[in-house]
Amino acid sequence: MQFKSMVVSNVELSPNYFRMRMTAPQELLASAPGQFLMLKVTDAIDPLLRRPFGLFDVGTFTAEYAGCGTQAYCEILYKVVGKGTKLLCALHHGDVVDLLAPLGRGFDLGPAGEEKVLVGGGVGLAPLYYLAKALVARGEKVRLFAGGRNRDDILCITEFERLGVETYVATDDGTLGESGFVTQVLERHLNEGMRIFACGPTPMLGAVAKMAASHEVPCQVSMEAYMACGVGACLGCVMKGANHTEATPDYRCVCKDGPVFDSFELQWS
Amino acid sequence: MHRPDMSVAVAGIKMRNPVMTASGTFGYGAEFADYLDLESIGAMISKGLSLKPKAGNPTPRIVETPGGMLNAIGLQNVGIDAFIEHKLPYLKNVNTPVIVNLYGNTLEEYGEVAARLDGLSGVAGIEVNISCPNVKQGGIVFGTDPGAAQEVVRLVKKNTSKPMIVKLSPNVTDVVLMAKACADAGADALSLINTLTGMAIDLERRRPVLANVTGGLSGPAIKPVALRMVWQVAKAVKLPLIGIGGIMNGRDALEFMLAGATAVQVGTASFLDPSAAQRIAREMEQYLVDHKIGSVSSLIGALEL
């Protein structure tokens, strides 16, 4: 769907990290965790393209202005990294943005009864919160492994804990949780009967994918890529499939075939 | 007041309005069906198709630049046979002309792809890409040398009975020379411009942003160049022209018509607004209503100097 959306709130969580809530049509409640949206932050031609964001949360709230009961919303979690996000973080309640959502293929929640393990790095936590909510609603046991360079990169841990998710934190500099990579913490807890869902920087995802393969644990990864359209037309956001070679190329579209892939579908260098 | 007449015809291809979707920016049509009414636009042009499927370039393939974007997709496509088998049946059920964009790695391949499309129902015409800047043999050789361009156009003409549009590159010293060469060789219409070769550099990494090093610039940044080229060619060549380059709204499109274009193609705009083609057609019509102009074709080449 393409729709206009009103900013409800846009809050700085830690330096340069923001959480933004926007109104959404009721239909968005049928979206799946792992799906994403494309946001046009300005009508002007610079920045020209939309920006992709994973759905951090989707739900309903009682709008104080509407007098009409509940209003659907969607939320994103983002880091200010460039021109687009700089404009985005200056938006206030009442500002209007143009959205395409929901887009792409979301997470496959898997059979009930397995332990669900979420692994997130930095803003990679965004799609995992929506996922955690869905899993908890099914009565699943969920653990979260969150990593970042320092404590400012570890976002919304309280929100996860409030859902009943057991959380493990690691930072490169040890300012929060264990010192080191989150993948090291993960490795100690990996065992059969788990299912991994990961989102974060590509090197982290590569490490998680490798670990999952060696422990024979099913693993899905949510990828990030530069993209122009989000609907499978520009072919700008492709990644190499597992069997890609120069002679037999196999590119997958992050926006359409993903952003969530089974880790074995992709090539990890 | 009656609704204005928005219809135009390019080389015998009748369209309900002058807005076509540019090759490589509209997938194979179906990708956009959720966002606009495919039967509200003038014509659809397919992704550039080659004899064999093509994987395209390594990534990064795109980067945003001020008022535009660079792409070096590398003509990734499913190949002409897969298009005919898997993509065309869907498009046949849409009551909008479908024009197939094609290219070859060699002269012979241009002829071969054209031959496979000839006589196929559901294909209203072909657009010959002699101007992709991103692959070594993706046409740019043919698009920058008048003699080579003529060879391609003559061969394709021999292999097709369908209306043939030739898509011109702006990366030439004299676009009029190329336009005349293609006209003399038998093109039925010309579309211009393809992307302008450009480059983006990552200062911190001291590397080009695109894996392909260079890419094709599109978007509003190139509109003035495109308008100038359409205007120059319109003065020199009798063929119908299709204006392309940074069209974002109805006013942009109408400017191209004043410069001499019979129709326009919307490209990059579809990336940021998947309903752009339909919106632009509507905005053009509204302009005509507001200015009490009875038919859009009356604006073709109506620029006053």
C-alpha cells in the first residue's frame, strides 16, 4: 500500500538513535514481522529516494485527537547516518510522510515449541521487537542477544524484557553487558532445538550464519541494502545467492525475495 | 467543458495518453499493479531484454546523488524467451500497449531478439537500446558511433514488422548526428535521453561508490539536458520523439512536449512514487483543463521562441 501517515511521536532514545511512531491504515495490522516500509521524508527532490526501515512495531492506540476509538500505528527505529535520516529526526507530531508498506518477505516463525533466539546488532534490533511480540503472543520462549559498539547502541532492552524476553547484552567496549561480540555470547548458549532470527551488520550476520550452520540450527537473517524502489523493479538491492558464481550468477533481491532469508540461501564471504 | 483529448500515437502505437513507463524502472509491469491502474497509462516498456538471461553487475549498483541517482545494474534480465513465456501472458491481459526494450551483445543478437518478438501478439512495438552506459557491450558502442548505430537499426528493421523506437544516448558529442543516422536507417521513432554517465566517490574509503565505478545518472538533475536534446533533435528530424529525463510531474512532461516530444517516459519517478505514471497523466490532463486546451497533441513542438 501507499499511504500518507502522520507522525505521532519521534523520540531520541540514545545519541543519534530515534524511535518514531506514525499512523497507519488498519490493513497494516496484517503485516508480518520482518517486513519493511519505504518512507519519503520530503516532497523535495533532495534527498530524492525513499528510505527503507524495518517495522519495529505495529499496533493500535487510542488517539487523543480522533475521538473515534483506536488508530493503527507503525513504528521504526533508526540511526541518524545521512541526509535522509537527518531530516527524519527533525520531524514532529503532526508532520506528514508518505509510506509504502508492508513490503518484502517477513520471518517464518517456525513450529511452536522450539526455543526462539533473536540476535540483533544496533538498529538491527528494529524488526526483532515486532517479531518478539508475535512470538510471545504465541506463548513461545524467546531469548534476545543484543550487541553494539557501546551502551548507546543497545536499544529498547527494557521493552523486550517487559514482553518476558530473556536478554543478553554484549558491547565491544564493555560499557554494557559482556565485553566483546554478541556472537561470542550466543555461541555459548546455542544448542539443538533452537531457531535463530538475526538482524544487524552484515559481518555479524555472516558470523551468526556460520555458527548456525555448524550447530545445525535453522537461522533466518534480515538483510539491509541500498535500494531505490522497494518493489523489485530497480534491481539495485541484490545480494549473491549461495551458489552464485561468475559463470552461473544468482542474485536475490533484498526488497522482494527478502529482506528475510534463510541463512543458507545467501553467500557469506 | 469536455475532458481534453489526451490521446497520442507514436509510430502507429495508439496510446490513451502520452505517459509511458521507461525501461528498467517499471520491472515487467506486474510489480506496480498494487500501486496504480496499469490501464491508466499510455504504454509500458519492459526491462531491457537480451537473447540470454543476464545477471547484471556486482553491488553496490545504485547510489543517490543530489536530485538524482546513479545506477549500474548491468541490464540484469530474464532473457527474451523467459519474458515471452512468463511475463508477457500477464501483460497481454492488460489493455495498455506493451513495448519491448531489447539489446544485444553483438549486432547479430539485436537481430535475433527482434526476430523472436516479430509476429507475437501482445507486443505493440520494440524499443532498441543502443545506449546503456553500464555494460561493455550493452549497446553503448552502437550508441556512440553513427555508422554502428545504423547497422543495428537496419538489421533490426529487417527482422521486425513492428514499430521500432530507437533509444538514444546523451553521452555523445552531437545527439543530432546520431538521431539523423538512426532516422536514415529506418527508425520509426526516437526516445531520448538514456542516462548520463556519471560517478560518485566515497571520500573516506577513497573508492568509487559503485562496484562498476561509473553509472548512469537519472532523475530531476538531468531534465535540463534532456529537454535541450529533445528540442535540438525535434528541429532536425521528422520522426516522432519520446522525451525522457527527470520527469517528476505533469508540468515536466508537458515541457518535453513543447520541446517537440509526442510522448514521454517516466523513469526514476516510479522508484520514489510507484503511482507516478498515473499521477503524471492526471496532472497533465488537469493542466489542459485549467488552461482550456482541447487536446494534448496540440502542444507537441508548440514552444515559442
